[in-house]
Amino acid sequence: MILHKIVAGAMVVMVLLMSPALAKNTLKWASQGDALTFDPHSQNEGPTITALRQIYDPLVTRSPNMELEASLAESWELVGSDAWAFKLRQGVTFHDGTPFTAADVKFSFERAMSDTSDFKEQVASVKDIKIVDDHTIHFVTKGPNPIFPNEITSLSIMSQAWAQKRKVETPQDYKGGEENYAVRHANGTGPYKLQLREPDVRTVMVKNDNYWGTTGNIDEIIYTPVKNAATRVAALLSGELDFVLDPPFQDLKRIESGSGLQVKTVNQIRTIFLGMDQSVAELRTSSLKGKNPLADMRVRKAMYQAINIEAIRKKVMRGLSYPAGIITSPGVHGHTPVLDERHPYNVEAAKKLLAGAGYADGFDIRLDCPNNRYNNDEAICQAVVGMLGKIGIKVTLDAIPKSKHFPKISKRVTDFYMLGWGVPTLDSHYVFSYLFHSEGTWNGTGYSNAEMDKLIEALATEVDLAKRDELIQKVWDMARADVVYLPLHHQVIAWGMRDKLDIPIVPNDSPQFRWANFK
């Protein structure tokens, strides 16, 4: 183990030393997992979006306090009841010098609506896109959509000419294993240009001197994915790194007490939970034949009540999490403290539920878990394995990198899995459309409820806010009653960094280095 850590640490040093000549203000940072791709519409995944946001701009973005603010669109307004007009920023160019126009916006949105896009739900309400002139564009929606600007803060704008030249008019089919030019190359309008992309090794970005907006004094960014937590901390303590996105919680005090270092924490808008495939006739990873225990709500509730979330909070998360009753966090519209109350931890009640469902002796199943995505993800899964064992459910754990884990969910080939969900729109409809709707692209549970689908679809066009809140409440009530998912906790995030680095920590855990300065 010691030798492994020494070798891993040496590799980090070698990668950093092999980097291009350091600019005056070079930010060296790391986290446990790399971006999945640099195709901007292929994967709606937090670290991937974080990397892309340094290079690409959306029409509308969020400030450090999570309020909407202008980006490539200077302003927006409703036109009639079912259209949004956007005035685009003038004088903006892509990194290759191509002027930014409304044609690029139309192209990018249509690309995001493609079958291989992971952003389809965010633009599902768009019926038509009309270019008024080079810097004015109208989005006609399928009925009124009061939250359309909120839905597009993660949607990157590409150059149509560049995409056509490189033959990347449609997004990479990530789950199909496709490789295209946009996976390792980029051409945005953002504050940094992609200089070098070596997946799972390093990514180098340099400042865009022609950026339309304001930036700090970071001239170059070198990102190195480092899976081993001890190695990340050692590199930060030694000065090889300036910023670590996900320092292990057990080392936070050590980092804080280190010379020239600081730690920032904030409650994240992300909930960690477990999904269960309720739709298949027979589990794929069980010796139980001809049955699917997960199809019975009593079994799902038994599994819920067997999880001692307080023990996970104290022992695994070291207090840096908040128990969840629904799979969305405070700060998201529709969340309430009442909804967030958990079903009580009760092993005996769980055993009775299992027996009532005909599984008094339990059953066996595999839990699929990422090991480089969420705070202590593998350790959480290990704890769940032990807890479910107490009610007779024998769980084997398969903890693998997120690049291999997530396709299991999107392809719907996993019986039981961990997932975390952030909400860039800050609205429950985003959660519903991806995770509860029968056609949601991240609904790996196979849950299908026609009544709920209708409520979710109605939410998209309801402009009466009181009625809209009633619809949201109904969907959450149905989801809790059906125990569609097993909510675990809302994350708290911690960033470790040099004290000379000034950057605001944000609840979406997505550092924007245009806000950063070396003091």
C-alpha cells in the first residue's frame, strides 16, 4: 500500500513536470475523476460540465450566488404566451476567430435536441427556433414555459461552421462508445481555450485574450485527475497542486492547519440516492429466478428502512451530509422540510415488510457503484451492503470508475445502483423529467406511472404558480408513496486550496476559474 502511494505520487509529479512551460499565473488543480468527454452535448454530468464551462458559454448562466445572469444573451423576455426572445451579445468571437451569431445558437439547440444528446430534457419544450437577425432569436415552446431561461444554463453554444467542418453535427453517442473530433477538441467563446486534452491524464487550458467578459488573473489551467485521495492531499500539501476539488473529509483539518492552505465548505445542491430496476421480470444479478423482488413496493421500503443514514452521516461522511427524504435538496423549488423527512430506520419493520412480500429469507443482488464521482461513494456503498445484510439481502458490490458505471444506468442494464443528482434549473421539474418520467433518460428504475407522466408534462406549461406548486407537491407525494428511489443524503462539499487563491465556492460544485485570482 505504501509503495502504491509513493508510485502514484511520483506519477502526479511527473505529469505536472511534463506540462508545458508554466505561465506567470498557472493554476494546477485535481479531483478524483476526469470529464467524461469534451463534446458539449454528449454528457450531462457535473465534472464534465465544469470542464466545458471554462471553454464554452451558455446563453444564460448563474452567478456565484446561483442567480440567473446574462452570458451570450444580453437579455431575454417573453413574447406572447409561448415564445422567448433573446438578444444576443454582439462582437463575440469563437476561439478560432469565427463571429458568434444567432445561427450558432439555433444549431447548438438543435444539436442538443438530437437522440444522442444528454440534454434533450432541458430543451424538450422547444417547438421551433426562429432567427430574427444575427443577434436576435426566438424560441417557440410547446405551450407556455415560465422557466425556460432556468433550463438552459448548462447548454453550451458551439460554432456551427466548426462543427460542420469537423463533421460533429450530432453529439457523440457516449453510451455506444463513439469517438468523434469534439471528444478531444473544443472551440467555444469562453474565457479559456483548450490547448491539450489527454483523457484521464491531463488537460491544459490557456486564457482567451479576446474573451468578451471579465476574468481574473489565471493565465493557464492544468488539470490532473488523481483517483487516490491520499495522493491528492499530498500533492496539495507539498505545493504541487493549488486546488483540490474533492479533498477527503478525514484530511480537512490537516489541510487547514497546513502552511499557506485553506478549506472552504458549502451545502451542495446534489442528493445521493440508490435506484432499483422495478421493471424487469427477473433480476440480472441474482440467483433468484423468475422473480424481481424490487417490483414490490414493500421490498423497496424494507431496503429504505434498513439503511441507517445517521450512521453513514457520522462514520462515513464525518458529519458532512444531511439525511434526505426525497432526491432533491434544499434550494430547489418544490423541496420542503416535510417532504424531506425520512421513513424511520427500523430493522425489525424492514424484516416484516420483506416477509410480507414473500422474501423472509431475503435474496441476493449486486449493487453497482462509482468509485471516483461522489464524496466517499464507494464507502457509502460498502456501508449499505452491511446494513442490507442485516435483513437478509445479500449484496455484492461492484465499485468501478464513473465512465463505466454511468452507461449501465443509461442503458438500463443495472438492477441496483448509486446515483447523485444536481439541479442546475433549481426546479423540481428537472428532477422529474430525467428521473421519474417513464421516458426519462436517467430513469434506470424502469418506473412508469401514466398519471405521474401527465403531471410532469403539465408542469412544463403551467404558468399559474400556485397551481404549478400543487402539481409539484403531487408528484413528490406519489414518488414518496411508491418508494421509487432510496434517498440517502444531500452532499456537503469541501474545496482545499492555497490561501493565495481567491475563488468563491458555489453550491453546484462547479468552480469557474474566470472568477479566480492569485493574490
